Amino acid sequence: TILNHLSLESALAFHLANRLASPSMDSIQIMNIILDALDKDPNFARFLRADIMAVRDRDPACTCLPDVFLHFKGFHALQSYRVAHYLWGQNKKTLSHYVQSQMSQNFQIDIHPKATLMSGIMLDHGTGVVIGETARVGYNCSILHHVTLGGSGKRGVERHPKIGNGVLLGAGSTILGNIVIGEGCQVGAGTLVIDDLPPHSVAVGVPSKIIGSYKAKEQPSQNMDQVGSEESDKHLSSFSMDGI
């Protein structure tokens, strides 16, 4: 799958095409669509490399780069989204929705093609992740399984969350509505967020309550520490947890 190709882009197109193929569209057709997106989207190749390095650097279960490329479905879903997003921008919306549908069926991850996801993102495990149409995810974010970036409001308005750079969204967290999660925030597992979070906040609970804050420039998405440790506590100022 890898050694038979002259470039990372060619290998990705071949591998994804075989995952996204169906009786209505064979792998050769899909591979050509992916190659076209990789060739014409000025950011795709760079984002692809940033995404794969994000998994290698942050996931302790990752032993080598080929593992990410061949077997990590969060990475596969993210690159499938990038193809669909390119097609959406070319006004090929039916084809874009086809890629989204196949992504959802094969990887159990549903990302609307119009959503905006920057580079260096890790979808850890990925199962059950839902990202809506007007959502935006910044650079170097880490998103765990069963995270929802859901909408509130009617069609034609901004109705989904805007996630800043370096944010860690814990497993099962739900962020609803056109709200802003500031840069460097950490949202705990199972948390429901319905209001803006200021940069570098640590929020837990239903509904969310801010219990601490990271020092400026810290990005919790990088250390992936969800339960606290001596090392992470050096960068964290805790507040009272009364009422949670």
C-alpha cells in the first residue's frame, strides 16, 4: 500500500479509495477524485503531514508512522473530510455528501463537508465524533471519541461551536451552539458546554463549570493529560470545585 507508490499523496489516495468504495462508485473513480483534491487544494498536502505527525506525537498507542497511515480510522476520517471539504468548495455537493456518507458508514465519524478543520488535529479513537456544518476547529486540537460539536438554531445561520487552537476535548464531551471555546482550553470527559469558555480554561460538569486555567501559551491538546498529574499540575492553576 505504501511502498508501491512514489509519494505519500499517491499512497493515501489508493488506501482511502479502497476504504470509501461502494457498489455505486468503485475505488479507481474515488482515487482519481482524491488525487485531484490533493493536487488542487493548496493546503491539503501540508495538512495531511501535520495530521499524521499529530497522532505520532500525542498517541502513546502509536508505535510508528505506518500504523497511523494504515490503521488509525480517526486519521482516515480526517483525510476523507478534507476531500469532501475540497469538493464542497468546488460546488460538487452531491459528490461531497457521498464521501461524507461513506466516511460515516466506514469510520463511525460524521464531519459535515462545510465545517472548517485546520491542521495538526488528532481524532483519538474517533468513534462517535460528530462535527456540524458551521463548526470550526483550530490548529493542533485533540478530539476524543463521542465528542459532539452540535448546532443550535435554524438553517442559514452560524449555529455550531468555534474551537480555538490547542484545545483538548475529552471523551463524550458535548459543545452546543454558536459559542467560542478559547485557545488552549481543556474540556473534561462527559462535559456539556453551552456558553463561551475563555482561553486556557479547564471546564468540567453538566453544565460546564470552570475549575482551573492553564498558563498562557500552554496547549493541553499536546500532553493529552485528562485526569491530572504532577507534570501537568505545574502548568495548571486550580479553582474550587464546589457545586459540581
